Amino acid sequence: MRMTRMAALGATSLVLLVSACASGGSSSTPAATSAGASTPASVAPASEPASEPASAGPSIASQLVLGGPPECPTRPFCQQGLEKTYGITFKEFKPLDVAGPLTVEALKNGDVQVGMLLTSDPAYATNGFVLLQDDKKLQLADNLVPVLSKAIVDANPDVATLLNSATAKVTQSELTALNKAVTVDGQTSAEAATQWLTDNELLPATAVPSRGQDITVGSANFYEQEVLAEVFAQVLEANGFTVERKFQLGAREVVFPALEKGDIDLLVEYAATALEYVNKSAGEATTDATANVAKLNEHLAALGLVALEPASATDQNGFAVTTDTATQYSLTNLSDLANPAP
């Protein structure tokens, strides 16, 4: 059964979302709403407001209604950020929910033409929504990244190689499809993970002898976390490792300390949110995923942990339109909303 986005946020850790739209952090709450997560410092977009040419006429955005959390108009990663970074002003703002079912229905019904949804929401795949690309980098980069015990990687570098190979396949559309398989299509996390690994040719063709190493894979209490944890667990098992699963442990305040203590060895994280969690909201997260992971590893070293390569997929604030709206106004990027209305 599909979880509400509110529950999802609390589960995973979209620190950025909550700090931007719902006043609190996320990820300790991932993706979209955070339930009991630590709140990283809100980082306002650095770019200056863009000015629309005087002769351009009304923009596309000025013809459209934006929907999102009630706090969106004053949040640096929501309406406020869109105005400052992209120089766009909407016709109207309609308060809805935090990347939840109200926003989905409002988009479907045409009550709003642009809605704030998390970038990995299965609603994109289910409803044919188009995720407008954040081409001017408003959002902090919350790319998925495996975090695990450095001792395990040091003992067997193949672990990092295997996990990085899987992570490299997790694009935005692939993550959305995995989430849809679990929340909409009714597959178990194990079923969805096996099918995805098979489709992406990530399982060995022949049996691999046991490597004699045990690895415990954990997850927060959020469907996206569990299916990704299952993906990594199955990759390791198929390649000779003995895997124990400890899924649905709770929010970041529960699961990350478990990783630090060695109760689990591997956890799927979100780069910007994880960085702001371990640095106690010092505001170091940026819009660059590679930079976030590098800085995250500086903090993780003292904990005996290491972050591997980030996926291209994110779970953070995004802005969706229907396929019809995208076609009507030739929308691909958020910056397209500043173009003159047809």
C-alpha cells in the first residue's frame, strides 16, 4: 500500500525538502517529508533574481498556477527560490500538501499547472507527469549514495565495485520505476529488486562461491529506502557475500546511529541531507553531488564509514507539470517558465 509523502519524508531524509518547504529538516526524513529528522540549515539560493526583458511580454509562469506546501511561498527551495533563481512569478499560488496526494490530484484535475513533488515520486510514472529540470541549480544535490563500514571495503574492495556498478544504473527514471513497482504495482521490495537487477544485467550468470564475509544491510522506514537496500543486498548475495537484512528501522536518528555502532554495515543515504546530518547542519551542502560526497567523506572518516559513488537519481524537491502542459508551452527546464507566453 502506498505511503503518504508525509510519512515518506519522515522516513528518509529529505532534509532539504523540509527545510525548504515544511520548515523542518528531512532526512532524517528523506524524500519528501520528514518524520523525526534532523534539520539541516536552510541554504538560500546564491543566484541573484533574474530579470525578464522588458519587451518580452508576460512569461509562461505568469499564466500558470503553482501548487505546493502552504509554506512554499516563503521557502528558499520552493516559490521564493524560483523567483530569486529563475526570475519567475506565477499567476497564483494554491496551498496544498507536502508533495502528497493533494498536489497529485490538483495537477491531474488542472487546478494547478505546476506542482511541487519529490523528484522520485512514483506519480511521475503513474500519471505521465514531466519533471522540469533544475537547470540553474536551485536545489541542493540530494543524490542517492551508499554509505558503509570502511572496514568492509578495506577487507574486500569488490564490495565497493559491486555497489558502485549498481548505483551507476539508478537514474531518475529508474528510481521512479522502482518506487512505482512497490507502491503502485504491488510488488514486494525483493520482487522489484530482482526484476530490476535482471533487467539491468547486474546479476552474475553463474553461481559465485562464498566469500566468507557477512554484511548487514539496513534501511529507514520508507519504501524507497527498502527497495534500494534490497537491490544492494541482492547484488552482494549474488556475488558470494552472506547478507542479513534489517529493514524499516526508523528515521535517520535511529538508523544512522545503528550504522555508526556497527549494528548494520550498509545504508542508502542522500548526499546533501546526510552531509548536513553528520556536520550538525553546518550548511556545507551544495548543488554539486560530487562535492557533497567528498565533504561527507571528510566527516565520515572519523566514524569509520565511507560514502561510495553517488547515483544520478535524487530524492528532493522537484516541480512537475502534466504532459499536456509541457507540450503546450514547450517546457523541459524550469528556466523555460520565464519564456514569453505563446
